[in-house]
Amino acid sequence: MKGVDHLGSPIQNKNTQVDFLKHRLNMFIDVLDAIDPEDADLEDIDRLIAMLDDMESKCREFNNREVNESV
């Protein structure tokens, strides 16, 4: 699920975009919950940062689609 629907085309529907972001946020929370604070290392923190960066990029992509469609 990389920002595309099951057929591989970009997600255009606002509700589907929100569902996609919710799914990604839940995955992030699952990873965060699985990390033991006592044993967390730099790789774990880097993975979390990368997940946040991916979600931020996806939000920008969705916003750009909305702006481009309204023009």
C-alpha cells in the first residue's frame, strides 16, 4: 500500500487518502509500541523517523493532487 489503490493507480478519493494515512499511522504506532525503550538503538529511531518522513511526503502528495485538481 504505497499511496496507490489496489490497481496501482494513485489515490484520488479524499476518504481513501485518509484511510491510507490512518493505516500508516497505526503501523507507526505498532512499531513504536514494539520498541523497548531500554534496548532501542539508533537504527530503531532512524526507522521511526523514516516512517514519519514517508507520512509527511504522502500528505504533501495528497495536498498537491487536491490543489492541481482544483486548478
